[in-house]
Amino acid sequence: MMRKIDLQQQAVRLIGQLSIEKLKSAIDYLVYLQDTEARNVSSDHEVPSQDLGTAIHELFKPFGGVELEIPPREPMREPPRFD
């Protein structure tokens, strides 16, 4: 017959092994998900034929373009003081 202390130690070892196995399987699953996502991102990535500025320019070209007035720059304000 096993002593109570031996049973407790054996139970602690079993719980430790179960926890380690669960952690390892969880890590394996997360690595799998990360690899799958990386493959999907790299395969689904489309390179645009033109950048955003060119696309906007082409959009407004039929209307004669857009002339924007750029306001003059003002001096920077004083930074706040936390005295």
C-alpha cells in the first residue's frame, strides 16, 4: 500500500506533466495559426498599380484638376508648461 505522501507527490507530477503537455499543444497550435496567417497574407497581397496620389490625380483629371490654396504656415505655439 502506498503512503499518502507518495500519492500526493505522484499526483503533483501527473498534474505537472498534463500542464506541460497542454502548454506544448497550445504552443504548437498557435505556431500553426501564425504560419497559416503568414502564408495567407503573403499570397493574398496585391501590389497596387499606382500609388494613392496618382489615383486621386487620375480621378480629378477629367474635371480639370483641383487647385487648392495652401495657407501660409504660422509659427509654432509655445509648448505647455507643467509647473
